[in-house]
Amino acid sequence: MMPPTASSCSLASEELNEKIVEMYAALSRLEYSNLPICEEEHLVWKYLKNPFGGSRGVHAYEGAQLIGRLSYQKRDFDYQGSVIRGANLSDLLVHPKKRSLPIFLELTRLFFGGETVSDLDFSMMIPNGIALPLYKKILGLVPCGKMPVYVLPLNLGKLLSSRWGNAMLPAGKLLGKSFQWISKGKKRTILEFRDHLPSHEDYVRMIRRWQSPCMISGSRNYRWHRWRFFEDTMRQYEVLYHYLDNELRGYTVTRILQTEGLYVLAVIDFVSTLRQGRLISEIQREIFSRAQGVEADMVLSMHTDSAEGLKEFSQFPFLRVPNYLLPMPIEFFVLPYSNKKMLPGPGWDLSVFNNWYLTLADFDIY
């Protein structure tokens, strides 16, 4: 049987609701298994409880059956004292037995060309390995940068053998012990780390101090922070708050991931008003210590490294992974929709990768 063409489907741009979320979950289960995106509970949290407002999607139907989707989550972004409305483009999926290039083209045409994005200034995305060639080769989109990936190998023998076989195991074990010793460093003496949510007042004071006039950053207000890290019942995060002289100065969010037989402590978000190298090193050591406590094979962080704070956090003993060693390029796309906003000031440009403050928390799958 031939897959349906765009002309044999009905297309719609719709606000997401519980009925559509139910169809999203059913479509996801045809493609994935044991992922949060297959569960209605997670999708309700993701799309219907987003503190920045309701989500919207473009949908392809065959009769009453949803066979294709492309959607977004709204988010406010701060830059040079202005607020711009962006969206995280996500969840492109077409029924496995009904895929065709015309359906993909019609979904994207409707998404980018109509009322779907009428209240947005831009959208952003990191496509997966399936969608990436479609966006680049078919739509001709150009990424504005590749996301840097940093790791601290704690079980280097396992990491090397997983890629190059057991012949690398002895050398990996020896080098791994060196990294474990380096990562311990000196014991912290200045910072205090707490794991309970700070007051609204303390958090807001810290975020205002953190915000930089020269970076584009997704709003990390108190409501978003609670929603992102405490209200998703399908994923568990550990949030560690950094205090200096009893004053909140930042936080780190981590999560355990298991991928390709490896046990990974992933840094999901990092915010800090501290700039001194020795204080950032204390935060690194605390994270590395917790990774060793859960017997993680490595610590991983994917973040831009030009913004203040992230630049210091990227320093040794974190190692930047060369692009050729990554399973696939992790490319960041930005799509502006209009010029209705006045430019906030000198240097304004959504397409300049170094203007962005991005961590894994800015993308919906982590």
C-alpha cells in the first residue's frame, strides 16, 4: 500500500488540548517505547501546564486518526532588557506506515507560514537524527551553530571499550583513575550546597543578578524553575543550590541517564553569579563527587560556552568532545518570523551562536 499523500489528508493548525494530547501519546507509542513522550501524563505537563502559555501544533489527519504532527512550547527569552517570545520546536512525527515527503512538506509549510507562529518572534530547535537531514536538505535551513559537548570520564575503561573494544580496557582503567584523582581536587572550603528549593525572594534576587545584557537566555523565572524541575512526574532531577556567605548564588541540575550501556550523570542546567575560577571549581568537584557516589561512568554537559558562567564551568577537568567523536552533529537552528520587534541594541542577532546561553534544560527531551 502506498503511503498517503498530502492531498489525501486533512491538515489543521490547532491549540493543544487533552484530546489532542491523547492522540499524541497514541502516535508516539507507534514509534517509541518506554519514553515519557508516550505517556499522556508527561504530555499534559509538557504542553498544557507550560507556565508561558498554551502550545500549538500542526496536524495531519486521515479521517479522525492523527497521522502526523509538529508542535511547539512557548518560552519568553531575555536579551538586552527586552523580552521576546520564542518557542521550542519539537515532536515532529509521522505515522511509521504513512510517511511521505509531501506530508512533511505540508506540515512545515503550514507551521511556518500561517497563524501557528503568529504570536512568536522566533522558534528554535535541535533536530534528531531523522529530522536533521529533512530540515537541512529539503527545507534548506542552515544551523547557526553546533552545541559543544563536555565530559568528565570516570570509568574511562568502559567508555573506550564501548567504542573500540576490550583491547582498550587496561589503558582506560589506568587513565580513568587519573581523572578520578584529578576530579577530586582540594576539598571545598567556601561554598555551601543545599538541596531544598529556596524562597521566591532569594531566587528572584539571584536570577536578576545572573542575567547578562549581552546574552539571549530563556527565562528562568521561579515559576518556570518549579515547573521544569519539580513538576514533571516522569523524570527525576537533583537540584543543587550554591550559597556563598548564606546568599544564594546559583544552582546546578543533574539527572541520571542510561545510554548505550553507560551510566551518565548529565548536567541539565547550570546558573551561577560566581565568576572566580576557584569557586566554579568547587561546584565542579561537588558534581563530580556526586557522580562517583552513584558510580556513574561519566559526567556529561551540553551547553554553549561563550556566556559568562558557562565559560568558566567548561574548564578542565571537563573535556570538550571533538565533533567527529559524536554519534551525530548536535546542530542548533533559529528561525525568526518577523521584524515587528525593535532591535534591543548593538550586537543583536538571533543567528549569532555566541549570543546564546543554552543548556540541556532549554530543550524538551532532557
